[in-house]
Amino acid sequence: MDPCFIAIGVVVRSFVQHMRPIIIIDGAHLKGTFKGTMFLAVGMDANNQILPIAYGIGKTESGEEWIWFMSKLKECIGENPSLLIISDRAASIDLAIRTVFPLAYHCVCCRHLLMSLGLNGKAQNDMWWATCKAYTVNDFKHHLNILVKHRPDVLQTLNHIPPEKWTRAFAQCNRYIYMTSNSAESVNSLSVQARKLPITKVSDFFTDVTQRWYFERRQAAEKNKNFLTPWAESKIFRRIRKCRSWTVAGINGSAFNVDDGKRRCVVDMQNRSCECRIWQLSGLPCCHAISASTFLKESDCSQWDVHWFRSEVHRATYAESVYPVPDPLNWEIPEDFSKIATPHMNKRQAGRPLKINVFPQKVRILGRENVLDVMQ
């Protein structure tokens, strides 16, 4: 079966021009008559909503198939040295990214890593996520030491994985808030029924979903007259409530020392940075920056965000429209158009094959006994 790749031009332009350079990829099995694997790449918009960028169909999740899919994706989005790709730890995906996107930063899904470590219970899970999500190296070491005290064996696995691939503290690229591949898996979950249908129906499903999301999100974005998207605003408001009682002392015209009751952090408003590193890595001002903004008598601290979260960017993302594929009755098919052959699946799919009863049955037909070889 020859692989196929589909990307809607409207979505590709939205990603390249108006979305953060983050791609989350995953694969899922087709469940219909003709088995195979669906490859998926999604992005995240200014309102933290998922948007499928491209998808493809292939035989298996082999390195060769992933390289082909990623090559086609690169033809659409081009090369971006700031590109971040999040996936599970599959060797085939790692090979494809190193081959096709050598300049991109590849980090792994922390949830998949958690499962491979065999951590059990809420307490151990909380220790793990505190370690992964720590913004500073000191915080990372602190939480990792706590985790290792309860589960010393995790170091056997973690020592073989570079920390910059699974931690915020050592990340060499901006991960924003994305530590897992859940966004791609959510779309795979949404398409579970479509993946039981023929491939053409899978394509129709993604076109219909994308068309509906563009329409609904465009309407919502046009109604929002605020500076930031609703998701970004909610994050800012929660941080404002958290830091109302913090104390601020000026250092110079742009630097301030902020005491949150547990630690002191120096905020540099001019360079949009804070020692806690939340501002730099999330793109939204941290509580220390918000406190400094309040100290400066500023009425609105949302100006200190990165432009990815602004309402104008959100509106621009969904400014274009996605049109459906015309009804087949209206298609103009060339006379010399060759019929596409049925896919030949020469590789057995994973899983236990169905059992077939090969023993003959004795059946009674028209009052006479006939022994027929019936394959059940």
C-alpha cells in the first residue's frame, strides 16, 4: 500500500504565520477492512486549542514510513530553527525527526515516560510531574531527589535519557506548557470511529472537523474584544489573585526585587525575564512580573505577554475558511483516469489472529445425512 499525505492549505498557512512553532505528533491504527497506521501532526493556537496540521496513512509505524510523512510535512511548513516537536519515545519517530528536521528540538512525552518508569499512586505521580515541570535547575534537583528516595530504580532509565528531552529546567527550546503528546492523542481518540471506515471517509472526517472548528473559533474570536484570548486571560487572572500581597523593591528603572514569602526573585521588565523562569518559558508574565507591573502603577499587565496569546493573532489564525470537498456527483473525472488498485497488505497486523475451526461438521439436509467440510 502506497502511503498518502493530506494537509489543508488554510491550516498550513495558519500554523506558519500565526501559531507557536510547536508540533505534537502521534500514530494510531486504522480499524477498518484495510489495516494500516494513521500519522498525525497537530499544533496549538493562541487559545490553547488543538488544530490538526496534517495527517497521513501508511502501512506501519516504521522509520521509513515516518520519514516519508515528516518529509511531506516539511514541504508544507518549511524549516524553522525554533521548531519544537513532541512525541513518544518511539525509535522510528526519533529517527525521522533527526533525518528530516535536524534543526528542530525533539522532546518526549512525559506521560509515556511516567508509564515506562512504572510509577504507582498519586504521591509518586505528583513527585514525577513536579520534577518534569520544574522551571529552575535547583527546583528540578530538589524534586528529583524526593522522587529517587521513594523510587531509586527510576535512575536506571532516566540516566539514559538526556534531561533536556523531558524537563523544563534543562530544555533548550521553549516548551511553553506542553509536556505530553496528549493533544495528538485527543484527536486520535476523536477519530476512533472514523478510523473504522475506508480511508476516503477518514479524509472526509478531518475535513469536516477542521471546517467546523474554523467556523466556530472564528465566531468566538471575533466576539472577543479583549487584548488576550480567554485562555491566556484566565491564566493571568489566577496569577494576579495569587500575588496580591507580595512585596516589591525597586533596583533600577527596569529591575525589581520581588519577595513572594518563600523566595526572592529579580525581575527584569526590559528583557522580559525573571529568575523563576516562568515568564520566559510560558510566554505569559509570572507572578513576580505582575507584582512589578502593579508596583509601577500599570493598570494592565497583559502587555507583557508574548504576541502568540493575543486576540488579534487568534482572529488571524481563523480568518480564512475551510471549504468541503464537492459532492462526488459533481466531480469531473477524466476519461483516462486509472482505477486505483485495492491496497495489498503484505504484513500481518499486530495482535493474535482470529481462530478458525477447521474440523468438519455433520449436517442434515433434506432428511439425508451428508458430511460437508464446513469452514467456520
